[in-house]
Amino acid sequence: MDQRRAPVYEALQEFRRNRVVPFDVPGHKRGRGNPELVSLLGKQCVELDVNSMKPLDNLCHPISVIKEAENLAAEAFGAAHAFLMVGGTTSAVQTMVLTACKSGEKIIMPRNVHRSVINALVVNGATPIYVNPETDNHLGIALGMKISQVERAIEENPDAVAILVNNPTYYGICSNLKRIVELAHENGMMVLVDEAHGTHFYFGDDMPVTAMAAGADMSSVSMHKSGGSLTQSSFLLTGPNVSPGYVRQVINLTQTTSASYLLIASLDISRRNLALRGKDLFKEVMRIADYARTEINKIGGYYAYGKELINGDSVYDFDPTKLTVYTLDIGLAGIEVYDLLRDEYDIQLELGDMGNVLAYISIGDRMREVERLVSALFDIKRLYSKDRTGLFDHEYITPSVVMTPQEAFYAPKEEMIPIRETNGRICTEFLMCYPPGIPILAPGERITQEIIDYVLYAKEKGCQLTGPEDEKVECLNVIKEHATY
Amino acid sequence: MEFWFTELHTPHVKFSVKVDKHLYSSENDLGRVDIFDSPEFGRFLAVDGYIIFTQRDEFIYDEMLSHVPMAVNPKAERILVFGSGDGGVVRELLKYQSIKTIDLIEINEGVVQACRQYFPEMAESLDDPRVTIYTENALRFIRHIENEYDLIIVDSAGFYGPGESLLTREFYGSCYKALKADGIMVNQHQSPFYEEDRIETQKAHKRIVNSFPISRVYQAHIPSYPSGYWLFGFASKKFRPVIDLDADAWNRLGIKTDYYTTNLHKGCFALPAYVERMLADVEKIKD
């Protein structure tokens, strides 16, 4: 196939030239009905906001240009099939889970999964079997799954139908994906991979193995993260043993029937860009990330980590484009450095957690901004560093699952009580610390004092807590005391 | 033939200069440099379509960036200059025998080369043995330097583009650290007149106020710049710009200038009410 082609993009160009008179939706009619929208987004952009029609194909049932774009994407990613997704990688992840398991079935996954995975379990009623990821006690971050732990989970749950793996984690850490795929397939389980942070693995040199190369069955790839497409656009990839027709049906259960052509076209041209130029682009991204790591480590007090974390098991590989910096040694929590960078230096990072900040380096970065980031970290150390005593540095908390997310989410016997009083109770909702959006509590889990302390501390440090019905996150919904489970 | 160079001072205001000749044009990832001859402003240099200096009025800008801090601390020996690859500021600084070294950081080597060719009378100052030119990123150059300079002059090209990093908190913080205990930093501060420039002036002022114990603003009239009215910042660790001026001492140096005088020095820190107000607005927002 010719990766220089971009069928959806070309069809849109053709469509524009034909000056078709619109008596269909969207009602803004090429923007004429909404001049303020045109002045915000530009004429060119609004004109491309059109509906599915014969020359442009239909995402619900692709037969022409979208199908061609999917075939080109499948080839570029080394997949048997690729689906263009417009509901974010969240929708791709949900499709994987809904395809692989159903109510009453078990799915093995690391605890540091994205919320979208557990949300899918609330929808379909499957039971999560959590593999506790190793934690790096110094850095306070969750690592990958050890092979021995995966083996044990399989042994203890031979009836599980699938294993979900992060490749990589938010922090750039990869498990031994190839070995996990072998183990899973030997035991008749599917392998689903969350590659929200792994798009570039498919195109750059010297990158960790990709899900498709490792023989996984399905993978969700956030093209809009390192791939450069518009926010909310994403790819779902499948291997040769998965029926694309069935996956399409699952996608259509929840996907919009009015998919945005801005998103679809952005996937098409971003795939083309990476297929043609990805190798060089990501070489430059790696060079920038390496430079930043070296410069930040020269400051002293900060630790920008890289491939030295690799240990052959729980850190089987490391994403060289990730720039994560451990900040506790200058006496500041990651979230404090994250806030200072934004408020005082006009620099927005991807995340700040208790001990780390993460700067997202991508194909749009230039050296001059990296110099600003390094100098700002230098200046923060000069002006704000403190004694580190009293800093809480534990991030990962082992969950205790009492009932399935679906049972708990729909449990009739619940009450809302202040967080401080919830020790020992079973939570019926999510509690996430943003970023990175990995659940502290999921529906059906027992609340412990450790969790309460962590949540109160995170709130005090300025983390954004989300999930609960109570938007101020002062109370949590729990199963009523006298209910017995 | 009518041949005009036009610069947008705001989206709604144009400034046009009649041009005789387009002498030079080159473009790299740091921007496009053009040099023109004009009947009114003489030869002038533009980067990305914005006039950086003209032969006719550069003396005002260069003198105000150099002599104001030097008159407050005539003992300054080690000077660091950011930008100013045309050599104008260095030419003024070299009038002081007491200065021992001038380090000049100009990331855009193309500007230096073009100026050597088309503005030799300004750029010849760059060949003085006291001057060292570095072509590297300003932030990278300065962040590891501590307690080394008596005076830092920040001649940033503007608020956008490659010069943007010279207007950041991390940059001013690094300058503070690189200065000695009685160090001074001066910078060009844009014009307070047009709305968009004003907002940037305020932002920069706020960042400097947060980085230095003493931070004052002074003004000059520069006809080729937007609104013709220009501000400069004077920030220091110890010296106060007017009270600590020893006018007699400076006048004894016998330095010839065309704009700067010690009388003007005392007056240029007296600002119009609207400028005082816009600066005070951001000074209050201290951390």
C-alpha cells in the first residue's frame, strides 16, 4: 500500500472542490449559521465539519475511503485490522474489554490501569483480577507486572479470559509484553494492551516492543498523544485472531453515529505523517528528551530517570521519550513543582504526582522551550527548595476488592459519609487523583486508613480529585454499614 | 517607483517607511533578517518584518540601555549583554575604560554577520579584545553562572519568537543569580501604549519585581518603534537608580553622548500617570 495516500483527507479535499449544497446536518451549514464559531475555528476548519455521506464513507460501516484509511493504518501499525476511533482512547479501551469478556468472567490486569478499563467493567459486569504492580519505593511510582506475578494470577484464575497490559505506563515503564503474550496464549487468554502512551513505539527506532509485534490480540493507541492527531482521536488495533466484524459491532454499541470528520481526517494525515517521517521525528524527540534529562540531572537535587531503571522484569523496558523528574529531594512534592511551573513560569506539564513531574516531549517540541523548562527547574530549586521532612512519598496503594465494580456501582444500599469516617467501608464509586487518572478506589473496594490519609494529603497538596458524586470530594458513597457482603 | 516597508504596530495601525533599496535578506529557523536603505531612517534592520534598529535613532536605544546603569555604578567591570548583535550597546560600553570584559550572547549569528557587513561602524566594536561573542541559547548560557557579573543588559528582540526566553521568570531568576551582590540588570521593556504590548510589559515587569529587590522603569522617545514611546527596566540588588547616581563622577568621565545626560537620567524615571498605574497594578501582586 502507498503510505503517501490519505484517503479521507483526499476525499474531503475533493468534497470541498465540488461545492456541494448542504441540505443535511450539521445545521451550521459550513459555518454560515454560526459566524462566531467560524471566527474561533477558522473557515477552513468549519467547512470540513460535515456529516457522513456517500463520497466520505461512514464510520459505523466503512466501505470506501474510511475503509482504505483503516487498511493503510493497519499496515503502518503492523496490525491485522485498524479501527479509526473518535471517542478517545477511552472508547478503544472499552471496546477491547467489551470484546474480550462479559458478565461473570474474569480479566487479569495491573492495578495501575486507566479509569476507562474499570468503567468498562461497570458496564459489562466482569470481575477484575488485579496484579499488584511492583512499586519503586524511592520514586513512589507503580512499575510493570513481574512475570512471576502474572504466572501466579493465571494459576489462581485459570478461568480468566483475558489479560490487560499497559505498554507503557503513564511513566514510560514497560512489562515483558512478549512473555506475557506467550503465557496468556498458552492458557487460552486474550491479551489486550493499553498503548495510550505508546504510539511512537510503532514508528521510532530503539523503542520498546509494540503490542502488535509482540503478538497481542488488541491494542488501543492514543494517536492524539504522541502521534500528533486531534484530541479525542485514536486507533484500535487488532491481531489476526480477532474478528473485525465483531469488534465493529462492539464499537457501534456506544460510538456516536455522527463521527467528526475533523477527527477522522486528523487520524488519516497523522498516520501518513508518521509512516513517512516518524523515524526521524522520534529520533529528534529522543534527542530532546535525552538532552533535557542530562541538563536536569546536572542541576542537582532533581532526578530525571531513564533506561537505568530497567531491571529485566518489573521494568522490562523504558520509553526513552518520557521525561519524568523526581522532585522530593529538593523538598517539594511533584504537584508543588507542577503548580509553580504553571503559575510562576507559564510552563504547563503533563502531570505532577506526590514525588514526580512529567513533561511530555513530542514531535512538536523545540530546544528553546526545553531550555526554558530546565532553567525554570533550576530557578525553582534556588528559590523554593526546602527540607524534605514531612513529605509523603507513597503513591501506590494495594486495593482490596470485595465485589465487582458493576455490583458496587449499582448497589442499592449506599450512603454518603465524610471521607474521614469511611475506614473499613466498601466504596461504591471511583476516586481518582488527577493526573494521572489511575484509581485510588474503584467501586467495590474496601477503604483503608492508608487510603484516607493519602487522599487528604493529596487534597492538601492541591491534586485534583475526581470521580465521586460529591463534587467537593468531602464525602464518599459507601455500602450501608449493616449490609453484609 | 514607490517602495515602502510596512510594519504592523497593531492589527489596526501600520507604520510605513519609504525604502530606496532592499540590501539583504536571509532566513533561518531563528527568523528572517532584512536590511534596507531608507531616505528618512537611513539604513535599517528588520527581523521577521519588525524594525530592530535604524541608523537614525539607534543611538537613543543603545545609550539608554548602556549609560543609565553605568552612571549608577561606574565601577562595573564585568558586563554580560544578551542580544545586541549589531554592536550598538557594546560601542557605548567601550567608552568606559574601567570595563574589563563584555560577554555578548547573540543566538542569531546571522544578525552579527549581516551587521558586520552592512553596519561596520556599529559592528566594529565587536572586534575589541575585551569582547567575547557566544552564539548559544541564553538560558543555557546563564543558568550555571553564579555571582560573576556587575551588569547584565538584556536587549531582547521582542516578546515573541526566539527572544521570548529573555522575558521569562526563569531567565530573570538566572540573571539575579549570575549578578554580584551589587549587580544591576537593565532590559528593554517594550511600549506601554498599545494594549497588547502593554500586557506583555506588565507581565515582564511583574516577573522582574518578583526576582529583584529593586525594580524601576524608565523611558525614552524612539521614533521607529511602535508608538514611538519606549520603556526600559532597571533592576538591581543594591543600587537605586536615581538616589545612587553620582552625576559629577559620570560627567568627569567626559563621555560624549547624543541622547543621555545625567539630567535626563534623573528625569527619565518620572513616568506618566497611566504608566505608573499599570506598573503599580502588577507590583501589588507579589507572592
